[in-house]
Amino acid sequence: MLPCGMSQSPSAGPPPAGIRVKGLFLLPVSLSLEVSVGKATTIYAVNGTEILLPCTFSSCFGFQDLHFWWSYNTSDTFRTLIDGTVKNEKSDPKVKFKNDDRITLEGSTKEKMNNISILLRNLEFSDTGKYTCHVQNPKENNFQHQATIFLQVVDKLEEVDNTVTLIILGVVGGVIGLLILILLVKKFIAFIIKKTQEKKKECLVSSSGNDNTENGLPGSKAEEKPPIKV
């Protein structure tokens, strides 16, 4: 989907309800309509509980008498769950029709959320299926956009076993800690060896000077002789 205001070459074919400006066709404003049901494509809910089916919409050109509806379908079933309108950006969504008393519209346009989510109560296993949020904006040439989410009704939610993950994290942490300990020990040993070698050098230099003096080796004081008198 291209952003609002981008142009399209005539070679691509005349866009519906487009505007011709100096040889260029502007894309119709209908392409600005967006509908979202969130990042999760599948949600799980326990039988007998309730679930919020999220849906929000946006339009960079605004909307007027916007039409929305939710549909439910499986491989052999299709029906409209709820149908409503939103007059403008300052009006909350209004329900015109719904075929299930368990459904409640949780919509609002406050803070520009444009929320047309529905709450489905007293879930049954037969509620499993695809739920599609449809939006149609007359201000954008009645362009329609939609988004679908899959609901899976289960007997109970499975608990995620993190034992393996914790074991792996523990092993990795232990290995890293062991490597750090080895590096510290290695540095400590290198430090001790260095100090030991420095002390040995000092001892060798010191003992060499003492031997030359006491044993009369060349260069020592013991080798010095008094001058010969003539």
C-alpha cells in the first residue's frame, strides 16, 4: 500500500476515482484507509470465558459516516455479527444491528484511537473460527478495508514449560562464569610468575656483586695492588 499523495504513471492504467494533474494520476484517497486487529494472528480463549476481539482503523483524510461490521466464518459458516457506523472523529461508534446478545461493542474515538473492538462473552467451542473487522469510508469513495483474526476456543490454556529454557540459561551462565574465572586465574598466575622472575633477577645481580668483592675476581677490590716504589 502506497502512502497518500504519491503519483502513478498513466501507463499503469487509470486509477479509480483518481485525479489527473498535468499528465499524472494521483492515487485515490481510498488508499489511506487502514484497519488493524493487532500483531497476533491467532488468539486463544477458554470455553465459558470472554474475549476481546481488537480492531482499530485510521485514515489520513479523515472519515464521515464510516460504516463498519464484524463477520464470522468457518469452512461452512458465514454470518455478520455486528454492524454499525461512526459519524465523524468526534462521535463514538454506534451499533445498528447485531445478531448475538453475547457481543458488546467496546469502541471509542477518544484520543483518536478509532477503536471498534468487540467483546464476546460466554464463549463456546463453536465460536472457534475467523473473525474479520470490515471498515468502509464514504469520504474515500466507499473504499473498504479489513483485517482478520483467528479465535481458538479451548478447554484450558496450556501452561508453557520453561524448565528446558531455564536449564539452558543456567548452563550458558555457568560456562560464561567458568570462562571468566579461568581468565582471572590465568592473569593472577601470570602476575605471580612476573613478580617471581623480577625477584630472581634482583638476587642474581646482588649476589654477583658480593662474589666479585670477596673472592678477588677481576674487577674486584681484592685485585687492587699497591704501587711499586722505585
